[in-house]
Amino acid sequence: MLRIKNLTKTYGNKKAVDDLSLHIQRGEIYGFIGHNGAGKTTTLKSVVGILDFDEGEILIDSKSIRKSPLECKRLIAYIPDNPDLYDFMSGIKYLNFVSDIFGVASDERQEKIRKYADAFELTKDLAQPVSSYSHGMKQKLAVISAWLHSPKLIVMDEPFVGLDPKAAFNLKEMMREHCDKGGAIFFSTHVLEVAEKLCDKVAIIKQGKLIKSGTMEEVRGDESLEEVFLELETE
């Protein structure tokens, strides 16, 4: 579903991402782990076409994000670490706006909005302007909007930040359901316990370089993911 080949992105003299290669397949929840400044967000923004990159290739469902950006973007949804929503819109207008962009039929969007807004206990707030939302409410709205057009690939940057325990549980359930239906998820997180329980595969990045990747069992061995991460970070 997502293939990153020898991705390199440089800012001045610093390589934010250095010759990174990963393959996320259909049905996989793939975790991306690293300290602040390791290159996670740069990688995710390159994957979804927000940032250009210096070398390498990114393929989404065998299509190049550089050569076919619009075709690729129809297949993906992206939730940044700090969702930048339209504050002047109400919640429902924002969800309808996103649905319009992706051509989601009226019946389908209404069903999905009802389902996910109820799950995240946001239904009663959809008529309110986004400017009145807390960070957690904005995060919930961003999650709902990402699921509306049934994307094949969902890319998320620290999606659990700001979510209450029930909302975090619902998101994890949605992620697994999405992948069980043949989709794929690539997300960064600092919450290693969540990654350990949720992910099928995980990659650890340090100073822009991939230092370990594979199934949770391959990466973790007999240790916890936290122990492995801390050991690799101190090497």
C-alpha cells in the first residue's frame, strides 16, 4: 500500500531523513517511533505530499506521490499532530466540506458522521463553531473527517495526544477495523505501550536514519518495546 524508497530530505546542511526505506502493506498498522526531531513528521509530510523531498520515491498503491499527487491524495487521509481546522466553520459544516472534496455521497456521509460523532460523543457539539472546541474535540473532529471517504491509507502524527481514554479506545478500534477491511495505517507515536499492543509492525528512526524495523516480535525480542527503544537511543 505504501512503499518508501531511499527517502532523503535535507534542511540546509542537516539531513532530516536519511535514505529511509519502508514498506507498509494492506492490513497493517505500522508504528513509527523516534525522539523529537528524529525525522518522523518530515517523513509523514513527505508521504502525504505536503513536503517535497530531495531523493528517493514514495509510492501509494503503486502510484508516485510526485508524479500523480492528486490521484494519491484521493487514496489517503492525514491527521497532523496539531490539526489545523477551519475555526469559522461549525463542526458539521467542516465534515460536509471534507465530504464534498472527496465526493462522498449524501447518505454515506450522514451515516458515517452519525456513527463516528456518536462514538466520540461529539454529536451535540457539531452545530458549534470549531473555534469553540477544545484541543481534544478538534482531534476527534479531525479523526472523523479522516474516515469519511474510506481512504486506503491513513497517515497520522501522534493521533492519541489530547484524546480522553474512551476516545483513544475508539480510535484504536477504528484503526483495527480499517486494516481488517484491507486498509493500511502508518502513524507516529510516543506512547510506546499503545504501539506495542496495537501495531503489527514498527520502525524506529534516529537522527533521520532507520535503525530497526519489522514485526513487533522481531523488533522487541524478549524485551519490552520501551526497553528496546531506550537501548537504541543510547547507542
